Amino acid sequence: MNVVESSAQQQPKPSNDAPALPAPLQQSPAERAAASFRQAELLSDLGRRREAIAACSRLIAEFGALPDAAVVVPCCQALRLLAHVLRQLHRPADALATLDRLVAAHGGRSEPEIRAHIAHALYQRTWLIDDAAARCEACDFMSEQLDAQADAALDAWRLDARLLKAEIEHHRGLPQDALATLEAAIERFEGGADAGVVLRVARARLAAVLNLRELAQHTQAQVLCLQVADQIETGLAEAAPELRLEGVRALALFFDGLGLDEVARRAELVGWLLDRYGHDASAQVRRLAAVRAHEWAVGLRDQGDGEAALAACERLLGTFARDGDAVVQRTVATTLLHKGFVLLDLLGRPEAALAVYEPLVAASRDGATPELRELRVKATAGREACLKRLRKTGGLDAGELPAELFDAACDTVREGRKLGDAGASREAIALFDEVLAAHAASPHPLMRRQCARALSHKTFCLLALEHFAEVVEAADAMDARYGADASTEMQSQVALCLQYKSTALDRLARPADEMRVHDEIVARWGNSELPDLRARVAGALFRKGAVLRRAGRFAEAVASYDEVIARTAMARDSALQLWAAKSLINKAKAFDKMDDLAGQAKAYRVLIARFGESGDTALRERVANACEWLAEAEGRQGRVAAQREALELALGRFGTALSAEQRTRLKRELQALKTRALGRRAKQAFDRVVRRKA
């Protein structure tokens, strides 16, 4: 939304019959006021802000007392422009006072063009207030002012005020209050015919979905998602692009609410999304649909379901392959990379994968942008992996491996994993040894993959049995047999076994050897872009920091944690974000050992700022704990106000993430702080009385 709209079309056209008088005498006050505003607007556009302020001030001083609506409109525009420029000059208090002056002077006017400026100003002023509670009050004030007049043209603004208030309440950790605000808005404005009102009601419903999920009311949230999607679907042909975007969001939110085991329903929903929005006239709608379909394909790949992932990739490519939008085409190219990965590493079809990578290499050969160069690097690496696999197998394909032999090995590994998950580690190891004894010498890629999985699961079971020396031997055997295999899955299995080895060395009290393993993991996979391997590297650096902290080498431990934090700075994967959160917590504890209370408090504040808005349960739990630990650190520094603020943040914003015991403890500490503060104020008042009497 533009802060100041152009007034070029609001001016009366010059009459051809007007007498040829000198310009100053010919113009009416309304025309002169409009011309003065255009001059101030031009000065602002040219970056001459102080001159724009002076021009606005002159206009208001000259015409501000005139009651004519044609004069009041440019005065309102000038006051809004003045507030905008003052905000640009980092003078929010003056900007707020200017908007308050506008509302006080003209808030009672009934003319539609003036009421529109009042609504703009009321909404503008909410963004000048930093305190969350005060912003909520500003939203209520805006609603009261707009509700005082029954002009239906202001309904969109009335909804904006309520939507903003609900958003603030949600971020304050008050989902119940936010939900009440949204439900009241939906009930009042539902059924409106205005396109802006329909759009905002849809947004209110989707905002209510997030708050319902915060309150663990998942069924109601799913129903709301479908209500929005169905309503938009009914009038899809006439719906504005902004409303169709909300339709995509509704389907995406419904998708997120489905369980991980509801694979068929998720696939059906993505198909529905592509059918309805895959060929939309709006590029922005198609982009959002393409990204959601791509994320679904990647999720299937990460779960190891190669056939389903391949089908998802094919569906996306069939929908968007001929799309002319550059952003959609980037998603298509990334999907082709994932398709090649699925064919090569999950399905063991290097010939088919090569047929995917070859055109990508050719298409990106002359790429001038960083995105195209990165695409060519990845496609070339995939092509080389295909050729290497084909050379290694001597043209052997999956058809030459007896299907019954391969299926039997897969079933044995699967059964062993089930036994291991159930705690029957010895029985599981016997099955894994059976597969290794029969097929460890097989050159076929698919059988080698099954043997690698068997050895990896065996290593885990040995760790569960606390046979730590055997864990080290099994991990070394894994690296020796499969460490040189360039396939992604093999590298991931080797990295996992080295992680098990580091845990075993920790239990064997061999910190120097454990450190060497952590350094080896970082050296071998530190540059990988695959989420699984990035997580292994982050975990290795975190555990290295823990070893250094236990050894009293706190500065080195902090450096290791900082590397985790830096490597995951842009990560969206929850596993990587969790490693960053753990590293920030351990970094703070290292600062505590170094008696650096300021550094400790800063680490907790960074954690809260970075992950405070996360919906991930594990991250929210750590942020809530960080609030409590921050309060403790601030209290040890004697910063009572900051300590109280941290406790209030923990209770108000993350109350649902706290255990009952922790919530009770924090409330007791907060009450004690308030009581002490009240006691200090009472003592100060008593001392003042005593001094006056003396």
C-alpha cells in the first residue's frame, strides 16, 4: 500500500471558458492547496525531505483552517506525507503526533474522500508504535473511529485493523485472544460482496487456522482450511489473483495439517493444487503452487520413497515444463535435479538419471547468472556420478540381479530394523550378519546398498548394547568398504556410522580419538549441500564443542559452537535449526564457566530472536528455557528490569511450551520480583515522608 497516493487525478480540469487572468488570481484555494501538495510530493520523491517538510508545513498553515472539503483533502494528504517523511528521518514520535493531529482535526468529517484519508492515517499510526500492547490499543482505537460511521466503503480498513490486532496477539503468545478477535471479525464481515472484504475474510480464516493449531485444535483448523479453499474454488474464474493466492495457502495449510502417514491424501491434495492453480493466469499463484509441489517431491525423496518421489517430480514437470515464468522455470530445473537424484540413488537407474542430467548440463552451459552456474555445477556432478556408476558396474543393470535374491535381502534388513527398534538388538544383529555374510562381496549397486544399510543398523544395535569397542570396529569396516562410494546414500550411511563411532569413543573415555573423528566428519562433508550430511557436520561440531567444554577449553568450545551457528545461519531445515539452538545454549553455558555473564545473556537473546517465532515444538521448548536462563543471567548482573522482562516473555509468549512445574516456578520468581519492587517503592516513599517531617 502506498503511504501517499498521487493526487493528480483529484484536481478539477481547467475550463476552456476561464478568463485569462494572472495565475495567482485565477486559482481557487482548493487548486492552490492541491498545487502546493504536488510540489511537496515532488520534493519528497527527489529525496529533498527537509524542503518537503517545510512545504507541507506552509500548506497546512495557509489552508488548514478552511472547512471546504476540496481544501481539506490536500491538507490531509500533506499531513500524511509529513508523517511519512518524519518517519524516514527517524522521528517516529513526531510522525505519530502528526497523524494524531490529522485524526483530531478531521476525524469527524463524513465526506468519503476525507474518511479514506482518516483510515489511511489510523492504519499508518499503528506501525509507528513499537510496544505490542500499545499497538493493540491503537488497533482498537482505529476500529472505534471507523465504526463510528456506517460507511461500507471502510469495511476493508475495519478488517485490516482487526487482522493486525490478531497478528500482534498471536506473536505475543496469546492465541486464544487472537482467535477471539478473528472470529468476531469473520462473524461481522462474512458474506460481504466487496472483493477487498472477501479477501480479508479469507485471510482472517487462515490466520485463525494458525491460532487453532497453537491451541491444539487441529480438527477445527482443517475444517477452516477447507472452507476457504471451497469458497474460492466456487468462484475461481472471477476471483482476483490475491484471492487465488489465499486459495493456494489454504490448500498448503491443509496439507501441513495432515499426518505423515496420510501419504495418499497428501498426494491427492497436491494433484488438486496443480489442477486448479498450475495454469493460473497469475505468475505469483503458479510460483506458489510450484514451490509446494516441489517441497512434496523433496519430502518423499527424504523419506526414501523413490517411486512416489519420481511420480511427484513427473507431475510437477508435466504441469510447469512449458511455463514461461523465470521463477517457475528455476523450480522446474531444481525438480529435474531431484528427479536425477531419485533415479540414481534411490531407484538405482543410472541410465535414466543420465538422460535427465545431460539436457540440464547442455541447457545451463552458457549460463550467465549465479543460479544457472550453480545448476550446471550440480547437473555436471550428477552426470559424472551416473557415468562412474555405469563404468563401475560394467553395464550391469538391475535386471541382471535375481529379483527374489534382492527382495529376500531387503526383507531381512527390514525385519532386522524392526527388531532393533523394538529393543531386540541381538536378534537384529544376527539378521544383519546373515545379509552381510551372503552378499558383502556382491558388486551390484543395489545389493551393496542393502549391505551398507545392514552394517549401519548393526552398528546402531551394538551401540544400544554398549559394545563400544565393537562399534568402533563396525564403523571402521563401514568406512573401509563404502567410504569411497560417491553416491549420496552411501556417504550418508558412512557419516552416520562415524557419528556412532564418536559416541562409542566418548563412552570409552578416549576424547582425543573422539575429536579426530569429529574433525574427519567436518573435513569430508563440510562442503556438502545435502541436509542429511549438513546435519552430520553440525552435530560433529556441536559434539566437538562439548568435548572441549568438558576439558575446560571454553574459548575453543565457543569457537566450535560459533561455527555451527554460522553454518546454519540460513538453514530452513528444522534439524539444522535445532543444532543451532543447542549450540547457542551450550555457548551460553561456556560463557557462564568463563564468568562472562554479558556474553551468556547475549547468546540467550540471540537464540530468542532467531527462533522465537518458530512453530517447531523442540525449538519453542529451547526458546522458553532460554528465556528462563536469560532471566537468571540478568538477575546475576543486577539487571532486575531485564530479569523481569525475560520472565514475562517466557510466560506470556511461550507459556504453552512450558511444563506445569516450570510455569509455576517462573510465576513464583516473577511474583517475588514484583513483591521486592513494591517493597522498595514503599521504603522509598516512607523515607521521603521521614525526611519531610525531619
